[in-house]
Amino acid sequence: MWGEIIKNNIKMKKSDRVMIITDYNKLDIAHKLFKNVLDLSNKAMMIVIKPPELDGEEPPKDIQKMIDSVDVLFELTTFSITHTDLTKKALKKNCKVISMPAVSEETLKAIPVDSNKIIKLTEKIAGLLSSGSEIKIITKKGTNLSLNIKNKNGFVFDGISENGKVINLPDGEACISPNTADGTLIVDGSMPPDSENEWGVIGKIENQIKIEIKNGKISGISGSKESKILKKIFSHLDKKAKQVAEFGIGTNSEAKIIGNVTVDEKALGTIHIAFGNNSIFGGRNKTPVHLDAVIKKPTVYIDGKFVMKEGKLKI
């Protein structure tokens, strides 16, 4: 599998200087990647850090100093470090960044061998987002949310690596950073944390979370077990963490909701709304967290036109 990923998704060259950042929870799978990388290049290193506590937490600053000498950066960590200054600096240095948070043998199965379908669909949806002004989302469970996306650009995450681009394997989503948002969001798919930490685990949702959003920020959270964990998380973060950071549509038919947000947010038939940092894809909200909320079977309109009806794409 790693050999296919390096060949098909990364298109790594023998001359590439490679860095793998991992933590001690992901050492076994990182070692397998490292071995495959060394089959192609001897200019590779693996750095082991303490596991982040939440998606978007910044790795140790010392690692940033090493980015100048790297062409390909793999991020195999318990929680995502996609939305960090480290990744942003790597992209500015024209590095290929492959972020694989919560990576496991199970998540690798959601990486399709043939990415052509994902590429075409993701590009089409990203184009609709780029040309749109307003998104409306409703669900039978009570979501009723409007997002302003006027003059913003849609982004393509199709799993094919390029210089100066981050991919988030398994990939397959089109997304955008809204200007603002208002309404009610009912989260019924999954949310991080999807691994144990001091606040508890949310993962695959059993009891839906109700999030009220006003002027682009969370104004209230209600529900039972999962909602209490989410409230506790936000009570330890700055106010910027409550800002709506992203709207995304999953485009990967191989991905299913398994309680791992890295996979879940890519699943065809889902959308996700993220809170916190959005500086990687056109936003200005900088905070050390990025929390995705996955919603099942939504109906989505862009500028009043059907894009999805109860989880079925209409484009």
C-alpha cells in the first residue's frame, strides 16, 4: 500500500529530501512508511514527537527550522497538524505536504487506487463554491444554516500531491472558508477528538450535538454526552476557536463514517463544518485548533440551486 501511495499520490522523486513527523502512538505505521521511502531515497529522516492533544495543535518550534531542507513532508500523528504554522511554512517553501492524522490500516483502505473520479468531482464542486455567494444547509434532524462565501475561493483536496500543496490522506473533499455563518447545526456524524485525551472522546456520534451559530461564531452548544465533552474542550480554548472556519463536501466513495474524522469528512453524502484555524485555505482566523463536525444526509443549496439532496449529489 505505501509503495502505491508514494508512486500514485506523492509521485516522489529519488532526489527528494523527505521528513516524516510522527508520534509514539503511530510509530508502527510510520516505520512502514519510512522503510518504503528509503527504498527510493536515502535522504530521509523521521522525527518522533509527543502526541498532540487536539487537531490543529502546533508541533515543537524546533522542527520549523528544519523545513528549509525538506521537499516532501509526511505528517503521521494522532491528531491533525494540517492547520499549523509548521505546515504553512512548508507550503511557502514549495514543499509537498502529506497530512495523515489518526492514520491506521483501516484509514489506508479509504485511499482509492484510481483517483480520477475524485479529481473530477472535487474540481467541479470547488468551482461551484468559488462562483457562489451563499450556501444553505438543511437536514431532517434540524440543521438550518446559512453561510456567506462571496468572493471566496473553493479548494480542491483530491489526494494528488503537488509542490506547495497539502493533501490529507485519505482525501476527497471540496471546501471553502466562509465569510460568516448563521443558524443551527445538528452534528450527527462525527467530531474530534476521536482518540482518548483528557477531555474524553467524541468520535462517531451517538447523541447528536446542537450548535447555535451567530455572526460566524458558536453562540451555544446543547445535547448530552458528546455535547458536554465539546463544551469542555471549548472552555479551554481561546475565543477564535469558536469561529466557523470551513465548509466542505465529501467526494470519496471509498470513505465511510467510522468515527475517524480524517476519513469521515471525505465520505460521499456528507458535509462538514469546521471551527477554529482556517489560514491554510484562504481564511484569516489563526488559533491552535481545527475541529471538524461531520453531518450526514444534508440538503445543500448554493445560491438557491440544489447541490445535494439528503446526501445525494445533484450536479
